[in-house]
Amino acid sequence: MTNDERGTMNEKIFNVFRSPFPGAFCLLYNTHLMKKLIFLLLLALPLFMPLARAAEEELLDRVVAVVNDEVITQAELDVFLRPVYAQYSKEYNGSELMKAINEVRQKILSQMIEDKLVYQEAVQMGIEVKDEEVEKAFQEFKSKMENPGALDEMLEREGLTMKALRERLKKQAMVRQLQDREIRSKVVVSPAEVEAFFKNNPDRFKAKERVRVRSLTIKKSEEARRKGLTDEKAKQRIKLLAQKIRDNHNFGQIVKDFSEDSHAKQEGPGEWIERGAMIESLDEVIFKVPLGGGTEVVETPIGYHIFRVEAKEPEKVHTFDEVKDQISGYLFQEKSNARFRDWMEEIKKAAYISIK
């Protein structure tokens, strides 16, 4: 794998740790995060280690960094690295795997250090959080669980008490208050800046033609995919299903019953797909299909597909009124990020930081 490809993979995985303000703790409140990561990130936060068991283990664990009078241990770092390693081991091996892991390790450790510094600053500033704020955060966190019993199961699996969980949420609320005071409250985006950005970046506001499709997929065998071969058995299966569709069987029901892609069970069409976003062979076929129409069987390296076009939008140029709020939000985030970086550099200059 090339350095560019590794960088792309690195970027995809490291997006898990991103937020408008660097630091893993901030991510817990981004509603677009995958549910399965929410609990992992909460438990992994190095700045929240109230458990007696964790404190005892820390004495025996290797210290990887010292931040003022607090330490970050290898065990804490490993909580973040473990899922990244699992993903990277599918893409790399040998020295290439170690190089990729080391790159991510440095980034994660850097953000863990920033987490420590931000929380320490919140404590020093005497920021307090009311019980009702903690309860609200707890209910929001609980609502992200997949089912009513999931929270108790995860707490038990991780050896965490409900009291300790609430304490962590309280500390996160303290950090958010600090960010509001030191960062967000001091960022201003003027109407003139929004207008200038719109005027100076016309290509950003051109929307390509796009479609929403529903797909029926029959995968090739693992051997056929690996060797780039035709899979006659899979091809025959989808031909039979194509005939059912032509015989006026319900397309959506056939997808639910037989499709082998990850979106088979979802109701309705998938996300919008812009022209040029797919491989060329699919792009050419799908964008020729009229609204409500379907494709013939299409072969890809993965398998065989039939697509039905559920919605279409032509190419368009957005007006200023349509995008001004998005521009304002984007500029606010950019300014906030820049202010945070400057603020963090000042905090680091005054701190004792030692990486082992």
C-alpha cells in the first residue's frame, strides 16, 4: 500500500477522534457518531479514571506521558489503539503495519495530553456543573444505547459503576463550559465575511447531479473477488431475482429478502450519490436510468447488482440565501479551531509535559 493510501486510511480511522475542538472527549456529543463508538470513547478517556481498580492497575502500568502532576499510561492509550490496530491489521502487515500504528499512536497520545490539559484548566478556573446538567447529559447518553438493557450490560462489562459514569459526564460538562468561555464566546463571524466567502468560492456551491438508489446485491464468492473472476452461481441467482422483478414482484421486498449488502434491511432509498462518486461503470449506468426505473444486472468486483432510482436531482448552483447559514457555521468552526490551537499552545507553554 502506498503512502497516499495509508494516509487516506489513517484519515478515515482518525476521524473517529476528531471534533471542532481537538480532544477525544468532545466527540461524545457529536450526534453523528456511530453508537458503538460512543461508549468506548467515554470509557477510554484518560482524564476520567475514578475506579479504584484502575488506580491500582495504574501503579503497575507503564507511564507513557506525564502532564503536570498526572500521568497517561500505556493501558489507557491501548484502549484507543486496540480498535485501530484491529482495522489496520486487515490492511497492512509486518513493518508497514507497525509504521501505520506508530503514526496513529502519536496523534492519539497528543490528543490525550490535550485532554488532560483542558480538564486541568477547567478545574483551576473553578468551573462547576449543576446536578441537573449532569442528569440531562446522562439521559442523552443513555438515549444513544441500542436498547434499554445495553447501558447496564456495558457498565458491567467494563467494570464501571453508574456513579462513576455520572462523574465522567460531569467532568465533560466542565470542559464544555470552559470551551464556551475561552473559545466560542470570543469567536465572531460577520455578515461581510459570509458574503465574501460565498463570492470567493463559487465552485463550492455548485451541486452536481445526484440520485438516491436502492440496490439488490448478490456477492461473488471470496475466491472470485480475490482473483477477479466471474461467479456463475451468484450471477445465476441475481438473474432469477431480476426475472421476479420483471414479473412485478415487489422490489423492496426482494431486496429485504435476498440482498447481501449492508443496506438490505433499511427502509427506503439510501443516501444521495453525486455523479462521479462511484466507479465509472456504475456511474454511467445509474445516471442514465429515469426516475423510478431500474438497471439491468451490473457486475462489479464485489458482485452483481440491480439498482432502482428512487430520487433524482439535476445539477444546480445554490443561492446565497440557501447556504449562508452553512457558511456561517463553517467559518465559526474554522475560527474556533484556530483559536483553540492558539489557546492550547499557550497552555502547553505553561505546562510540564514529558513523553516517555
